Amino acid sequence: MFAKEQKMVLQRKPYSLVSVEVHSALNAMTTPTTYEGVAVHDVKEIDSQELSYECFFLKYLSKNIPAVIKNVANNWRATKEFCHQDGSLDLVGAEHYFCSSHGSESFPIAKCDEQEFSDQRRIEKRLSSFFEEWKTCNLKGKKYDLYLKDLHFYLVFMKNRKDLMYEVPIWFSDDWLNPYCDGHGDGNDYRFLYTGPSGSWTPLHTDVFNSHSWSVNVAGRKRWILFAPNLKVRLQSSKNPSKMLYDARPFLDHSVHLLRNLPKEFSNAEGLRPLVIMQEHGDAVFVPSGWVHQVENVEDTLSINHNWINRFCVCNTLTNLIEKLSQIELSISDVKDTFEMKSQAASDSTLCTSPSNVFDEHCQFLLYVQEGMNFPLFLQLINHRVQFLYDLKESCNMQEKYYFCGDLREMSQCIAHLKSFAVTMKWLEESIKVAEERIRNLKHEYDLTALIGNIDL
């Protein structure tokens, strides 16, 4: 499905063409709005019918700037199934859809009122019980603090069905991550459904892998609070930099739209001005790589969310992995000597013909457990994208090939970064050589020398 969508984008419009249509769409952008006295600062709302891919690419994606795109889900089957005409959630319809096939199955559900480390505590609960309790609380006017988050909607409910509940909006279809996941790894993906009652929420966080994300409200309303990537350090605890402010809402002074009266350990965040978005039903919110954000449902809400990686955040993904690896290495540095002795023993063994850096390999294992990705898997992601470009080369025109020059540049930068680690992680060398050679061959196949010159590998 997703490969076809990427191909559709190519057919619909050459990526590299900046036309008069782009300027028309820019001029049509609306002014910021307010909701309950909270201003939506600096986040533009654009109607989906007036936003071309080129405009989104130039104005938002390439600049890592959030955006709100209106009327995205009007024709989705999910809207018909889960949304009343007034935009509110059809809770009975949602319950019927989810519970008719998976009601007796248990899924991890967040308890919004209970913190566990840097997130909310998860419990296992049957879907039928979740929806029944939610309906009962609504009837009695009681608060319900459970939130169904990170449900693998495509894998669990859509993968083997002919009638899809939604389509990936064209602006978000240049995705390296989920097509890779479909053919590799443990069968997981990063296509999620979120649904929960009014008042359910998520703490401040940055998205997995430092990826981009998009979220479409099928029904209901959400309020988003976002901080630019360069402000993340000010949201961290002065006592423990790995700890971030958990909930910004109690400290957001709506009268001046600033953070006020924070605890001493978060005093560096005093006076920060977040972006605040009120997301209506049918709206898509684009959250760029590295933006710190939290979300609150101001009504019963159901949304479709994807994490995705492309050229504009793939280096951020690698940087994040490198930072996490450094933290892991530091946390177990006291036992490094033990691993080095095992490494030496392995190299001396008649069963082992070459040295093995046991410590580095163990750190990569821990990186995978903690982050869901490590250096070898990152290289697989790069190679999967290279294969995608190979498959397209015969049907691409020169403008479309020019668009993919950016992919090759960013992949080459990532390979260059990884080569510095291969000095000690010898087992990475072969994978890096394969990636280098494939990118070189792809450049030759596309005949891009005149366009981009030599790519340093």
C-alpha cells in the first residue's frame, strides 16, 4: 500500500518543480486562531485543497516547522464509522468496530493519573472492558482516566482487509520507516490509533527515533503544546538532564501564553513560550523531528498517528542513536573490563577466527532493547530506501531524480558518521561497505553526476 502511495506522489507532481501554484497556496494561508483564550501562535492552518506537495515540502517539511492541515479526513471510511456529523466521537460505533473482532483481546492502556518513570503507567485490559467502562463513566458524568494509545491499527485491524479505513495524506507519504518495517524486523510498525475520553493526555516527549509524526483527528478535539527542538535543554531538570518536565499544563499562564512558577529544578523553562494548537476533527497536525510536545483530549477523541522518517530527519535519527549509545556505554562502563576479557577469550578460542568486541555488541543489543533500533538496523533502513530508489529508476524523469539527490546526500552523511564507529566496531565494516557501494551504484544508475557532483563516501 505505502509503496504505491509513494509512487502515486511521483506521478501526481514532480517533487522538484516549484510552480505558481506554490505561491498561490502560500497566499491562501489563514491567520492564527484562538480557542478559549489560548492563542495559536505561529502555526498556520491551511486547507487541504489549497496545499500542494511542493508547498508543504518548501514551507514546512524542509524547514522542520509544524503545520495544521484542515479537512484531511472528510472522505475516510474511519470518519464515517467513528464520527458524528457535528465532529464528536461516535463511541458506540467505535466500540462496535473494535470489539466485534478483538473485543476479548487485551491491549496495553495508559492510566493518565499515574506516572511511571517518564511516562504513564500501562495496564493490560480487554478492549470490550475499556469501551464499556468509558461509556458507563460518560453516562454517570464521571472522569475516566484510561487512554488507548499506540494501538497498531494498520497491523491489527487493516492489513488483511480490502476496505481501508484511511489513506496516508500525500504530504506525509515520503516515508522510509513503515515500508521498511513491513518487510523487516519483528513485525511492528509505527502506524497507530489513539482513542480516549475528554481529559486524557500524553506527557511531554519527543517522538521515537527523533522521527517526524503526523496526527489526524478523526473525531473530537485535541490541544497540543509544542516546544522547538532548541528549547528541549531548557525543559530538562537541572538535577538530572535525562529527566524532562512531565506536564507543562499546570505552568502555562494562558493570559500571557508563557510558562510560569515552575519547580526549582525546571527553572530554566521559566518564561518559555510554547506553540499551542487546537486540533479540530478532520485536522492533520504535522509534528517535525525533535519538537517536544504533549497532547490533551478536550473531548472524547479518536485519531490516526504515524511516525515517519525521510531525508529531513534521518540524520537526526542517527544522532539520537549515537546519543543513546553514549548514555548506555557510560551506564555500564564499570563492567567494560569484564566484557573486554570475554572479547579476548573469544579471539583466542579455536572456535573463533577473528576478535569480537563483546562490549560494543552488548551495547548495541541494549540500544535495540531501549530504542527499538541500533546501528545494524539503521543500516538496514538505509539499504531499504536505496532499494526503493533502484526500483523507481526506470520510471523517474530528471526532475524526480533531482528530488532524490537529497536522499542520497543525507544517506551519505549518515554512512560517513557510522564509518567513524567502524574503527572499533569491526563487525559494522561489511554492512557499511555494502551501503556505500549501493549508493555509488545508484548514483551511476541515475546518471546524477552532472546534477550533484561527487558524493563523498
